[in-house]
Amino acid sequence: MKAIGWIAVRVILEIVRDRRTLAFFFLVPVLVMSLVYLALFKDETARVAVVARGAARLFVYDLERALEQEKDVVVVPVDIPDDVRDPKLIQADIEDALRKGQADGVLYFEESLLADRFSGKRGTLHLYLEGSRPTLTGLVASAVGDASDDLAASLPVVIDSDCSAKCANSVNVKPLQIDKHYLYGSEDYRLIDFFLPVLLPFFVFFLTFILSNIAFQRERVRGTLERLLIAPLSLPQVVLGYMLGFLLFSIPQAAIVLVYLLALIGFPVSVAQVGDLCVITLLMLLIALLLGLLVSFAARNEFQAVQFIPLVILPQVFFSDMIWSIDRFAWPFRWFAMLLPLTHANIATRDVMLKHQHLWQTWPNLLALLAMFVAALLLLAWVGRRHRDMLG
Amino acid sequence: MIEIEHVRKAYRGRPALHDLSLHIPEGRIFGLLGPNGAGKTTLLRLIMGVLQPDAGRIRLFDGLAPGSPAATRQIGYMPQQLALYEGLTVRENVRFFGHMYGLDGAVLDARTTEVLERVELSERQESLSGTLSGGMMRRAMLASALVHQPRLLILDEPTAGVDPLLRLRFWDWFRRLASEGITLLVTTHHISEASRGDEVLFLREGSILEQGRPDELIRRYGAADLEAAFVQATRRAVPGDDASRTANGDPGGGDPPGGNPSTGQVPSGGVPA
């Protein structure tokens, strides 16, 4: 029994004397949880705008008040000039506002709404939805449904010709008809369809990072890296060889994830979209490889190399637009999110898969990924040179 | 073969080698002895061009600078660690290191076969390195250090953890290599086996304590063997210094930052027989 106690003491002593392990062990969970709390302590809210023309403007105030009563919804303005009256132009402007991210949904009152109600029709509200985020779409649709019921109660009563007096005095409030228009996706669009696409860059990043981190660490610890550097080879040559090997190994892995993803996804995907995804995936592969190599230089042994995994992976899970929209974060966390490669890969992947954008349309994210690749390469060259100077 | 003139090296202000000058002729077995921190590894790394001296000059193979491609192609290196790829077979390991030195095709095949025969590993050449015993791994490492036919072979504790019989076999191979004109630079904690070399250098705290033929050194100190000569040389250099201090204490010399974490060996340099 005493031996068990001594083993425990030995384990604790070793951990306590390795300051980095100690810091990782206690600080990483607290750090990540603090970041998540600070970034997300406010619930996600959907932004709804209301656009009306003609006499329908009369109802805007009531509707906006009704919407503001709804939980997790805020009313925001959108930039559509008053003098635009052609419904087609208004529709184009609304879609443009949604595309720019000014709102998650826009409710449009046609000029004829009041006249329609007076003439006994139900009247139609047009709800334009951005549609790429199922949770926000659900919040908007639910809030607008409730608010329109309140509005219908204040509108002129519509009584069918076959409605009796009793009917007119009781359930005489006909609900407004809400026509939904989706900028991206459709009513059939599932929550899982929102998450599935970003699992591709996530798995590619996660697995490649771990593989390159641990494998290069082993190369250092067992002395084979030293042997390679004593051969007529430069560190960049060794690193490039490593990258090529991992790349050829990781590409089939990424292909398997992609094929399975396409099988699970609930909407058709074009060949061009798959090609675009391959470009994003390749960039993520390269960045993950370089980060893995960088971290392996920072760690003194395989134990420490493993400790870097949660530090690199967890923030990218929580802050990369994967689960929560980074638009809702306070600005410091938004900036932090923009420093993470997975953020850009996720946004670009959703742009391609869910918004049917071409790769060039998501160029800021591609540019960010390219810049991160170059930065990681330069950093690796610097760290590698420093390591060589301190070899041993 | 190796000319070292007034070389100094320090790590963050801590001196590792003091004004060291040395000439190592071709085709000799040159033993580097000293306790941990004496500066042996630093000296080897300076010769291999991995480190640069703070002052002084090193020239290899008639005027080549250490680290230059022409110089590194002529150096074979066997580190202290069991530096093999465990997922590759013995033959694949040797071939891999041959590729690193630009060898290929039939030439590489022939040389791989030759060096594996030399270290008597032909029968296990298709075994995964990870399945070999420590002694076999050391033989495979020697083979992979020889595959590109180096002129200078640097062996850092080549017989660490090797049984006495195999250790003798190693020294037979070293002797044969030297007779073929290869220069061998060997560090070892087994001082008795260093007496099999042609010349020995005692290092302590980054300075040369003694240098000469093993039999000359034994005679010079009137000692029974090289180990006793080393102890006496150490005591003479540092009056009052006892053997236990040399053996167990780090005298503050010069392994690079990080040292040699893999060895964990207690130097046998000061332990009297």
C-alpha cells in the first residue's frame, strides 16, 4: 500500500516541478472558460428590420413595439431609401442588406396591406430571411409570427361572408399571412446542415495539428532531427520534407471527411463547390502542419507537446464561428476570433456551401488564411534557426 | 584532418570551451574523455558545424569550414540516443540516411548491404528497428553513419548500454575503420575502453587536461590504467579535488543549454577502479 502512496507522491512531485505542465493543467480550463463566458455572457439575439411603404407605415410602430417585446430579438434599421417604391427594387435592396449582414430578417409591408384587409383579404407580410444560421432564422420567424398576431388584432376586422355574428364577435381576428423568402437555404434547411460543412476544416485542422506536433516532437527527442541537421541538409529542407509527407498523408484523410460530409448533408452540392472546399481544406492543412511544427519546437518533450493541444484547439472550437456567431461577440473577442485560422476557414466554407458563393467572393478570408500561412512559415524559420543555435 | 585553433565557446556568458587548440591526424581513433559538462558535446558540435565558435578557427579535411556542405558530406555521426526510426526496418533506416547524403539506386543498395554486413546485421535487416535490442540498434546506427563512406566518424558514447562482448566487437570495427583511413572521434564514459584508441584527450571544464597516447599517459602518471591516470590528472589540475567530485558533481563546464537529457549517465571518469 505504501508503494501506491509513493507512486502518487512521485507523480505529483514531477508535475509540480514542471512549471509549464502546472500552468497548463490549472490555467487552460480557467482561461478558456473565462474567454467563453466573457464572449457569450449575453444570449444570442436576432436582428429584425421592418420596411413599409404607403399607408402600411401606420403599422410599423406597433409592430416594432411588438417585436421588441419578444425575447432575444432586436429591431435594427436597414439602409433602404424611402423613395424606392418599386417592390422589385425594394426586394433587391432588402436582399442586399441581408447579404451585408445588416439584419437577420427583414419584414416588408406592401403598400396594399391596409386596402387588402379592408377588402376582406388576410393581407400578406413578406419576411425576408438571411437563412444561413438556423438558430437566428428560427428566432426571427418565431418573433415575427407572434408580433404579427398582435398586429392583426389591431388591424380592421375581417369577416368572411359566411361568418355569423357570433363568429365575428369571437374569433374574428384573421391572422396575417406571412410569406417567407430565404436569401440562403430554405425552409427545409436543418440545423445539422449549418454545422456539417465546418466539421471539414475542423477535423482537418485538429488531426493534422496533432499528427505533425507529436511526430516532429518525437523526431527531436529521439535524436533523429539532430542526425538530419548534421547531414548536408538545412532545417527548411527537413521541414519541407515533413510537410510534403504529412500533406500526402492528410489529403486522403481530408477526402474521406469530405465524401462522408457530402453524403450526410441535406442539400445538393455542385462540383465547383467541392473544388472550392478543396482549396480551403488544403490551406487549412498547411497552416495546421506549420502550427504543429511550431508547437513541437516550443515543447521540451512529448508530454508538453500534448498539453498544447487544448490550448490551440479549444479556443478555435469556441471562437471560430463554428458554434456561436462571432458577430455577437464583444469587439475584443471578435478581433481575437479573427486571429484564428479556423474562423476564416469556417466562414469561407459556409460562404461556399451555404451561401453558394464563389471562392473569390470570400477573398478576405482566403487572404487571411494565406497571410497566416506565410506568417507561420516565417515564424517557423525563425524558431528553427534559434533551435539550431541551441541544439542539444 | 581536424585543426582547431584557440577556439572559445560560451553559452549565455557561461564558458564551455576555453582557448582550445587541437590537431587530430587522419586515420586515427581519437578518444574524448571527461565528466559531464567538460565540453565534449560542445566540441563535437563545433566540429560538425552545428554550433559556431565565439572565437578561434576550426578547419576540416584540408581547409574546409565545419558546416559547409563539402565538409558535412564527409562526416558520419552516431549520437548518444538510439536515433533510429522505429517504424522502419533496419535496411530502410540505413537507406534513408544514405538518401540524406545524396546516395541512390544501385550504389546505395550496394553500400547498405556492405555496411550491414560490416556490423553483422544482415540477418536482421528486414526487422523493424523498434523490435531490436539496444545493442542491435547501436549496430544499425553505426551502419547508417557509415553508409555514405565518411572520412570522419564522430561517435558520441557509441557503446552506452552495450554488453562487454559487443563493446569489444565495436572496438574491433573501429580499429578496422581506422585502418581503412577513416578518422574516428569517440566520446565515452568507459575510460578503460578508450585505451584502445590511438590518442586520448582529457577534457575538464572546457580545457584540455591531458593529451597523448594511452600508454604514454599511463606511464606519465605511473598509473595502473587509463582510468587511474585520468583521476590523477584531474587531481593534479585541481588540488583538493577528489574523485567523487569529478564523478558526481557538475563542475560547471560546458554542455549546451538543455545538456544531454537523454543519457542520464553518471560519468565514470573519476571513479577509481
